[in-house]
Amino acid sequence: MKAAVKMQREGQASWPDDRLVAECLKGDHQAWSALLDKYKNLIFSIPIKLGLYEDAADIFQAVCLDLLTDLPRLREPRALPKWLMQTCYHKCLQYRRRAEKHVPLTEEDGETLLANGSPSAGSPSTLPEDMLVQLEREQIVRDAISELSPRCERMVRMLFFETPPRPYQEIAKELGMATGSIGFIRGRCLGKLKQQLENMGF
């Protein structure tokens, strides 16, 4: 039963954002879980990039709470990734200011960042352009990987996203294939990933 639910959630994670958001607004708990699965690495990557390792889990939860509250007011679902990036960056600044014991936050404490109401460009709480570009590129790669076949997706994640790297024998055993075929199948999967990235304008 758990495996079936996991497969359903992973399938939903490949849905376009407008469909995911619509299902979330209907109260579909699986769609909500899929939405978080799709963007959890994006959200976590921002406090990590800013060195807020110990606060990353708390910041993730705070962003998720804002998302739950503000999702009905999000005018354009396609703006969701940027909304998440800006909201998460804003939370990171709040945590950093509190940690550094700066002047207590006032208006920003309760500020809600919607896609149609984010701070003006150049303001201190606006996500820097170079970081925005990097985060967007990283998310495109994640989205492209999620579009691969289940076997290719698992192989790519095991080969390139796990630390320490797994030996081929272990990967082959988990995927139910011969060790000698890993290299060939890896090449095919990477070719499909390259094509998917090109299709997405990467």
C-alpha cells in the first residue's frame, strides 16, 4: 500500500504546476505531498547555499506553512518556483538577522510574499539575480530528471546525487540488472536526459 501511494505521489510530481496547484486547492493530500516532493530540494538548497545548515529544516517548514496559507492567492501557478525561491530567501534573511541579533524585525515579520507582491528589485530581501539564475537552472535539471523513465531516474540519482558514490555492483543489484550493463544503460539515460534538457531550453 505504501509503495502504491509513493508511486502515485512520484507520478503526480511530474504534473505541471497548474495541475498540481489545482489539485492541492481541491484538498488532494497526495497532490500536496507531490508538490513538496517536487520542490523540497529547491527549498532546502537555499539555506544550505547561505550557510544556514542548522536552520534549514526550520526554514523549510516555515516556507511550507506560507505555501499552505498563500497558495489560494497565487495568481499564476507557473510563478510558483520563483515564489518559493523568494519566500525561502526572505525566511533565510529573517533567521540570519535573528541569529546576528540585529534590530528586531517589524513590518517584514508578518510580510507575505506573493508572486504578484514580492519586494521591489534591488531591495535587501530580493533574491540576488545570480543566485536566482543558478537556482532556476538547478530546478530545470531536477525537473528533467523526473521526466525520465523510472529506471533511468533511479540510476541517474544513484550515480550522480548520492554521497559517497555507490559501487556499480550495488546499483546493478538494486535495479535488477547485470553489472556489465550499467555503463551502456547509463549512456542511454544520459542521452535521454540531455535531450530532455534541450527540449526545456537548458
